[in-house]
Amino acid sequence: MPKLKMERFLKKLPPDYAEVFEKGWLHNYTIEYHEEMKTRFPGTVIIGDQTLRDGEQQTGVIFNPEEKVEIAKLFSEMGINTVEIGFPAVSEEEVKACKMIHAEGPKFLPFVMCRAKISDIDKALECDAKAIDLFTSSSEFHIRAKLKMTLEENIEMYRKAAEYARDHDLTIIMGREDCSRSHLPYLAKLIVAAKDAAGTKWASFGISDTTGSLTPTTTIWLYNNIVQAVKDAGYGAKPAPGIHCHNDLGLATANTLASIEAGAQGISGTFTGIGERAGNAPLEEVIMALETLYGLNTKIKLDVMVEACDLISKYAGVPIPVNKPIIGGNVFKHEAGIHAAGVLAHPYTYEAIPHAWLGKKSIFRYGKFSGTDVILKDALKDSDLPEPNRKEVLEITMAVKKAQIEKGIEIFRKFVDTYQQTMSQMGLSVEEVIEIARGILKK
């Protein structure tokens, strides 16, 4: 596993960006820290996407089969390594979508989700799956309160399902809910039993922070302790599990990056961060952090990534917030005079990401906080107006501020109200479900 190198990072940057670091005017302390600590990182981080399954579980989000195929094609073009393409047991539409994606012959490894149930595995076979994410819960709370089982019954249920999948030539990726709140000796016992049952069809297991209950520090601690516990329980060679983080406390990206520092060679999440409750680790954030902070080459086509995020937002019906990191409309947009003047001098003054990597450019907007520099050097530079003198520039700038204030914010506040009302209606209400049931029960 290689170490981080500043030289490798500088080679990635556009020349005018690299020059700033070479002169010693800026530091990348992420790389400098890990160089000093001699941290070893995976040569290639396996990027796994779960937008088409976990992302679609966000309230009100529905992708039809054709939309799933279109998104999957962009994942192939982008260079994603693995994609969980669906949950066939959910519906016949889901089976159709999974079959269609398999038929496309994607460049990534496609797999589908199955509970530890024979009927779920049969649905996976029906959609031509070759690999499955076979999951169960691993915390005693989930097992007793939700599954209504003993700990041993849970292991036996999983063992039977894994043997059935193995006998039907399905590669098994083991998923476990609630790892981050599980008793480690039991978690290790469950994983080793699953590996033994899967035999030669065993692929890997992952660590799931299902409720977003970790911090970066505890992610590293837990990751290392799970690896050691599983090894001590008889797993064999030292495992290198991937990680799957939820975003309930806004820590999913940070926790995912922490797992890589701990040794994880694979990560998963969703593009735009959609998913249950507060969603998943937004893959665009993780990928760009690996590229810009760690200097790693994810081999992801970043401009295609932006295109995929826009398409996912459109089909999911979930707008991308303007201040969303990486893909939000304001990421490379500047209004405040101090910032705008800096960006006019050099984009890196206030942009941590080379915008060209994403097919973007710096954008200036004009209003209450605009300064004379951006009015003169950007807004008026290509106009057919005579060049104003210093007094006139100041007068124009003050008039711009006044115009933006008079334009008012009321239209935007009304939009927020409309947005919140629309999003609250995603999914069916209890009343709507009762009416559906009433119509069926009257038959």
C-alpha cells in the first residue's frame, strides 16, 4: 500500500495551481501530515455506488427501469467499480430494471440486494444476477426487536441463505445492518460463519454505520477493532472490509475518509447523497476529497460525475441545494467584493478545487456585497460602454447594491415555502393508504 506523496499531488494539478504550492505559498496539510506519519493508503480505492438501491429508498424517490439504465450507463462511463443496481424482491418493476442493466453488460460489477431469505435469492436469480449483497442485522437490538430472533437463530438463518446462494453460483458480498452499534465478538462470529457458509463464492464484507452513529475518530478505532476481532475469530487472512456510512449527523463523508485512513480499500455511498432519512455519504464529496486533499487518483471521470449527479437529481425529483459541496450551483460562484477580487487574481484564493476538473468555471454575481473590482474587471469588461473613472465605478457599484436590495428576497422566500410543501408530499400519506385499502377491501 503506497504512501501519500506531495509530488504526485502536484502532478495532478493545473500548472498555475501547482506553482502556488511549489513556491511554498500554500500547504496541503492532509498530505504533509500523512507523509510525516508514513500512513499507507490503498493503491486504488474501490468506489461502490448504491444510488439505484439505497438512494431510491429516500421517501418519494422512484426511478423507472429506463431511468435506472440511463444512470447505470453514466456509472459505466464514469469508471465506478461496483454498483448495487436494485432490490429485486421489492417489485416486478425492480426485477425488470435489474435484468435490463445486466443485459447492457456494464463495465462495473453489478450486484443486487437480498435479505437472508431464499425467496429474495430466487428473485435475484430471476433478474440474471451473478453477485448479491446478502444482508442481515448484526446488533442484538435489531435482531431481538426487529427480527424477533435469538443471536444463534440469526446466524443459522444467514448460513442457510448463504449456502443456497453458493449452490446457485452467486458471489456473496456480506451486508450487515447496524455494525456501528453491534457487540464486536458476535459481529465477528457472524462474519466468520457467513464466510464459511459461502465457501469459494465469498467476496467480501462491509462495515455499515446504518444510523450515522460514528465520528471520524471512532470510525478508525472501530474499523481496526472489527478487523482484529474478525481475524481472531478465525477469518483467515487479515480482512480489508469496505465501509458504508449514513449521514444522520452530517459526518458520512468524514467517516468514509477516516475509514480509508484506517485501511479500507473500498467505500460505498450515493451520488448527491440521497437515501434513507438524511441520506448516505455523497460519493462526489468523497471522490473529490480523495483527489484534491489526498492527491489520490480515483480514476473517476469527474465531468461525467457531475453529469450523473444532475441526472440523478432530475429523475429523483430532489433538487441539488445551491450550496451543496462539489455540485451545488454556488460552489464556484462569488459575490462578496473581497472574495471576488481574490478569485479575479487567482481562483485558488477562494476555490479549493480546480474548477476545470469538473468542467466548471468561476462565476461572479452582483449585489449587496459586490466591490468595485468585480464590477470593473468582470461585469463591464466586455461591454460596449466607455471605461468609467474611479468615481463612476463607485457610483455604479452603489447603484448595483441598491438594485439588488430593491429587487428583494421575497421571491426566494416564497420558493423556499413552495419547496418545503412539495417535499413534504413525497410518498403517500396514511390517509391515502387507507383509501387504497378501502377500495380493495370493498371488492
